[in-house]
Amino acid sequence: MNDATPARGMLRLLRAILGRSYPRIIGANRDKSWLFYDTVLPLLGTIAFVYVYKALGAPERFVGYVIMGGATVAFWMNVMWSMAAQFYWDKQGGNLELYMVVPCGIPAILLGMSFGGFVGTVIRAIAIVAIGSLLFDVHYTVSQWPVFLLVFGVAIVGLYGLGVTFASLFLLWGREAWHMANLFMEPVFFLSGFYFPVRALGFWAGMGASLIPLTLALDAMRQLLFPGTHPPFLPLGTELGILGALAISFIVLARFLLRKMEYLARREGRLSLRF
Amino acid sequence: MTVPAIETKELVREYRMKRSPQNPSGAPVVALDGVTLDVPQGEMFGLLGPNGAGKTTLIKVLVTLLLPTAGAARVLGLDVVGQVQQIRERISMVSGGEHSGYGILTVREQLWMFSQFYGLPSKPALARIDELLKVVGLYEERNRRTSALSTGMRQKMNLVRGLLSDPEVLFLDEPTVGLDVTAARDIRAYIKEWIRMKPGRTILLTTHYMHEAEELCDRVAIIHKGRIIAGDAPAALKLRATGGTYFLLTTETLDGISLAGLPGVQRADTRALDGRMELRLHLAEDGAIAGVVKVLADSNRRIFSLQKIEPTLEEVFVQLVGQRLEEADERKAGP
């Protein structure tokens, strides 16, 4: 094998993931406007809620809730705008049909998008938590770091699995991806309890909202960050179990929908082609 | 025996349509209507036709982006329906007016990204990118963001992208569309160079530029309304044009001189033109023109002009389709 021989299998998959994640990672570094748009602006919304809680004389942990919620919003926005709607943009730009004929396949492209999006977003989320916590002097007591990281990791897998699912669905449903993405903004901010404990919604509304992995992830992480003071929606173990089930379900569903989307694209010709 | 690079048999592709005022019955649009093609490996094959003739649809079927409605298509002996992955390993596609990739990346980064989708190791991939960028004259722009490239530069970059994986079959869908004369000439020059450097590689090129097909292709098929209506080497196709090659000669009035009976003169049509006579001479072979010139000179007739007129692919197209290619395009794009 000479050194220019293309790899196949797992090595090609890894190279393709790295290749597709590159524009996302390098893009954040190259265009610094995200510091303002993705950190300062979301922080303003978060700060507004902080002052609401402060005016109401709510316990200090609520300030921490809100900052956690603000950081989590970054992930949801990334999943909606840069995952779910991405195929739409790629179709418009002509990338989608190229992605469909490269040998690594669409799943590798999506994994790369997810990885790149995650890396970029985690930096934004850390920036929001750090600035918000410094501004309002919030202290966290993480009692079980490994469990905290496990909850976060499982939630991220589920969340990006949902993003991949939506990427196919958005393409199948219609052409105006930004309307779809907008549709999933405010309702999810509300239902997932980004700025309040989801328990306040009641059991059944909370369970419905739990279809979005961030709902239970936020509640579980709050239990770990504010042990003993946070009113849990469900026991931590149960939330972790449901999150795991959601992650697996979304990956399976995403795979099914991707195949369906690819098949329809080839049969109908209207999904991948620009008319 | 090597398998053909491209082989289609009675290939049909229909698009389902919604009911509309233009199509009240919702009848499907037939983009390919029984296309049969055979392109051997190592050939540069051109598909010539107006917009909407089915050129792009044929390419989309062959690169596995679209399923055929009926018939069969194989690339390098592999079935486009059942052996999709194997085909994708060995082909590449470049379309005209393509805006693929991401504007925030530089030319070199963009090409590296695509090389990773083929599993190329980074170091040799970057070396190949640099080498190809030098060949197409884009090396100096390698660190420029792709969003800042001109249309011509972008298309050169797209061509490099298509060649990165060293494909066995390269599909070029109107690669010079929208480019200025110089950029289009550069692209054509590089395509010719690539096929020369890589004997055995096959190119399927779609175009609606006659001169492009004539300049680049070993063989050309004319496609119209989803059907291949003629296919041959450009020179052989031109021979099919009614009238073929002829000589156009302008002289003084003939006043009873007959040229029709001269040896080698098959037909001599005359037309009065501002006191002069224009002769359209169809000859059995070019040398027969000497006899015509001698008769005119012996009769003291001055010769004002003499031209050998060869038919063009455009004329072949007009005779086969009944209209010029541009007219067919306009009709397709009309209200």
C-alpha cells in the first residue's frame, strides 16, 4: 500500500468525521463574532431571569439554575440551527448531493457535524457559565463528578441523535428549515425548564417535555450541582436511565430516517437536488 | 476484456409531479426516455443537448444520486441500484456553477476536507492538492478564503476537488457554464491534460457548448427530450449533416459557362449577388476545385473569394432537432 492509498472502514470514518468537523471548529476560531452573538447575547437573556429571581427573593440556587439553563440553550440552538437545519443549507449550497456520493457516506458527515458543533458549543457554554457565575458569585458543589460527566455525555449523545433525526425530518417535511428551527425554540426553552425546575410543570407535562434530552439532563445536573436543595423531577438514577434509553432510541431513529431520506432522495429526486 | 466505463440500456427516469395549472393531470415528467449508451474506459464522451434535455438527470443516475425508473445502468460494470458503495469509491463528479464547501475555509482547507471524505491520509492529500492547484493555476490562491474566489477560480477549485480521489470515471456536468472565455479555456485545457496524463480514465462531460464538445470529446451523443438522437465522433457526426463540406466561390457572371459537368463536381448551385455570382460547389473530392478554377480563369472570369465550408456540430444539431440549441434553451426557459 503506498502512502496515498485511501483508507476504508473505521479509519476513513474517523478521517471523514475530522474533516467535516474542521470547518465548525476552525470557523469559531476564525470568525470571532460568536463571542458577542453566542455568549454575550444569550447571557443578557439569562441575566434578565437572574434579576427576576432576585426581585422575587428566590433562593440563591435559582441564579445557578438560570445560568445552567443559559449554557444549555447554546446546545439546543446548535442542535437546531447547525444540525437539524444543516442539510437544508447544504442542499441549497450544493453540498448535500456531494455528501451523498462520497464514499464515507452521510452518517460520517453527520458525526463530523455533531463533533464539530459540540466542540464549538461546549466552549460557548463554558464561557456563559464562567461569566455568569463570576458576575453573580454562584458556587456549585458537584458531589459526584463521574456521574455528572456521565449524565452530560449521555444527554449530548441523545441530543445530537435528535439533531440528526431532525436533519432528515426537516428535509422531508419541507423547504423552509428556519421556520422549523424557530418553531422548536421558545416552546423548548419553556418546556425543558431552562430557567426553572421542570418539576413545576407537573408530572405529565414534565414527562412529555422529557422527550427532549435536555429536560432530564438539566434536572439531573442540577441535582448534582445543588445536592439536597434542588427539587428533583425524578430520582437521579431514573433520569439517567431514561436519558440512556432516549440516546439509543434517537440513534436508531436517526439511522432509520437517514436511510429513508437517502432512499427518497434517490427515488423522488427532490430532496438532494436543487430545482 | 475490460468492462465499459458506462453502460445504459433503455434507461428511463421519470419525475413525479404535483398537479398544477401547467400540468393539470399531474402526469410524470419523463427526463430520460430509453437511453442506451456504451462508453468504453479511457474515452472522453460528451453529452450535448439544450437545458432540460436530460443530461444532468443521466449524470445523477450514473453517480447514484437518482434511481432509474426503468432500464439498467452500470458504471465500471457495477449496477447503479445495487452496488452503490462500490461505484462511489471509484467515481467523482463536478458540476458547473457549484458552490459546494464552506466560505470560511481557505482553498487548501476546503480541498483537504473533501479529501478526508475519501479517506486520503493528510500528508499525501495536501501534496496532491498543492500539485493540482499548481496545474490549474490556483496555487497562489491556496490560502485565500473560498468566499473570496471569483467564479472561474471557484470552478478550478471544484475541478481539483473532483480529481483529488483520482477517480476512474469523472462526471463533469457543464463544467464551464457561466465562466468567462479565459477561465473556460483554462478548464478545458486542464481537462484535456488530465485525460492525457491518465490514460484509461474516463470522462463523461455534459455541455451545451458545441465547440466544447467538439474540442474535448472523442465521441458525442446528442440528447433531446430524454432521447439520444445521434452519437458518434464529432467528425463523423458532421459528415451526416445534409450538404456536408462544400466550396463557396464568388466570381463574375457566368454567361453560359457550365460547371456542373466538370469532373468531380457533384452539384453547383448559383446565386446572383450584387452583379456577381456566388457558386456553392459540392465536390467528390477537394482536388476537383482546381478544375473549376481553371475553367473560370480560361474564361477570363475574376475570382473574388473562395472558401471551403465545413459543417459544424451546430448544423448537425439543427438538422436533427429542428432548431438551434439556443432556441431550444429559450423555448425551455420560456414563459
